[in-house]
Amino acid sequence: CAGALISPTFVLTAAHCFPKQGTLSCWMMPNMCRAMKERKVQIGLLGRNKYQPLIKLPVKRIIVHPEFELYTPHHDIALVELQISIPCTPYSKPIC
């Protein structure tokens, strides 16, 4: 699963990445399972070269839309709140 950094402490992503509200289950994207079990978000994964650092930050909580249901396309949105703010770099900064 991917997301967009919308502030120094929040990532906007899809609710289907978290099948049960508030859990860190990982079943759709096996390559992300390790990061989810560690409760960390990887920042700057896309568009970087091998010399640019990958930032991993701990997750404080996950907020899934209260009306999300796994087998429908509606309300498929979630916020991931980070424990610490993301340092702003050319490769990791909020989209707005």
C-alpha cells in the first residue's frame, strides 16, 4: 500500500490496507507486511536512488473511516498518524 504525506505527522492512505479498524494486518501487499508489523511508515520510497536515505518512522495510530467495509469500494480511506514529525527534505515533504 502507498500513501501521501499530507502534513508532517499524517499520511493519507487506503483503508483496505487495514482490514480491521485500528489493526496493522497486512494481507493484500506482502511486500509491505514487514513494515506494517514493525508499525513503521517508510517515507521517500518512490523516486529515490540507492544513495538517498529511506526514512522509517513509527506509527502512533491508524484512523480508518468509520463506514469502511472491506468488500465495497466506498469510504476506502484512512489516516496514519506518526509518532514524530517527518523531517522535510527534497524527497520527503507534504503534498500540500
